[in-house]
Amino acid sequence: MMKKRKLFFNYQKEEKWINDMAKSGWHLIKYTFACYTFEKGLPGEYDYCIELLEDAPTTEKGREYLTFMEEAGIEYVTNSANWAYFRKKSTGEPFVIYTDYMSRKKHLQRIISLFSIILAMNLAFALYNMTIGLFSSFNFYFSILNWLVVIGLSSLIFVYLKNMQELKQDDA
Amino acid sequence: MSKEAYAPLTEAVYYILLALEQPRHGYAIMQYITEISHERINMGPGTLYGALKNLLEKEWIALIDGEVGSRKKEYILTDIGKEVVVTEMIRLEELLTNGKKIMKR
């Protein structure tokens, strides 16, 4: 067993890192905020995929999807809110959850809306704290934090929007 | 719904409908599609799940009441589904016939 602390903002980079770990024989078995637990196994035994689920794993619809995945030979490893970590025994074929234009687009849209909501909330707090910050230095510093999140999320949303555009070009 | 409203189908939907000419569960559908497309199409499970949900809503396919003990969900083509496939086949045939005639191949 090995624990690694790491914080990702881009799930595609995170997925690549987890797959690189798996290639070197360390397989993800648990995730709690910014902490990954790996188990030693055969190098390249599993391929991993991260997905933002439509329904939380605790809901009936969410469970229905996880059962479907299980029946398709895919193991549900762990989750962080609606982000699910799946793995599949390597077969040589790439492990991809979404393979056509419409479903890929829908997945990206889901991610973009999630980040847009968080961004909007942070923007509101940033403006609020900045106004109060005229009188209180605590709120002023807090507003800086909010602004940083706003900037970070904006660039991330931009990346996913670009991904979505590239999808269109692929299928044109 | 007019017949024109069915077509054209996406490749994925067309092959899922074909696969469900007999009862199959999710994993079997994916395997079957890989097989009949000579490994050209490897449908992802997320894509298949979304498509199945959509086809169930349209009633082109239906869930089979599983026997007790077998918990895997099986799907089957409905009468509407059959009509959709046949309509699409006629459309595809027209495309192919005209292509062959004009391109002389």
C-alpha cells in the first residue's frame, strides 16, 4: 500500500497520472480529498477512467448505472462526490467510456456546468468580500482567494470548451 | 410519428437495434457490435448506456422481465423498433443503389 498526496484540477491529467501509476504496478483503490491510495499489483494490469456521473452514486439512478458498468466487466473503484473512478482489466483495447460525439459532448457539458456553478459562486463571494474588504482586511484577503479560484476555473472551463470544439472537428 | 422522423439513425443506434433482434444484456450488445463491425466499432459502456436509456424512452426497445436469479438486464427490439430498422435499411439501400449506379462500381 502506498499513499500519495496530490491535487488535480484537470481530470484528464489526473486520469493520465493514475494510468501511469497503474502501468508501473500501482493500482488506485481509494481516493479521499487530494489523497490517493494505491495497491501493489502487476504492472499494466488495469486501465483507469474517470467520469463525472450524471447521478450521484448514492441515488437509485446512480446505482443503476454502476450496476450496468459492473455487468460490462468494469469495476467501480471509488468516488469523490459525482466523480467516479472506474477500472477494467487491460485487454490491449483502450478503455474508453464515451466513444461517440454526442455522448462525449454531453459528458464535457456536464463538467462545464459544474465548474460554471462553482465559478459563479466564487465570483459572487469575490465581489462581496472585496466590498466588505474596504473595511476588513480579513475579507479583503479572502476575496483574493476567491479571485484565484475564479481565474483557475475560467482557464479550466476554457480548456474543456476547446475540447468540445475539437470534438466537433473530429466528427465533421 | 412519420417514417421519415426515424431516419437517419446514427451508426451506434443502428447497430444496437440490430443487436437486439434477439435478447441481449449490455455487455453482450457491446461484444456483438464489435464482432459484426469487424472490430471497427468499439462502443464505450457510457455511450451504450445513454443510447439504451434513450431507446427505451422512445419504446424502440424494451426491457425483458428477467427470471428470478438472473439479475442482468436484458433488452429486446419492439415492433416499433423493428419498423425503424427496416425503414432505415430501405433508406440505406437507396443510397447504396444510387451510389453504385452513378459511380459505376
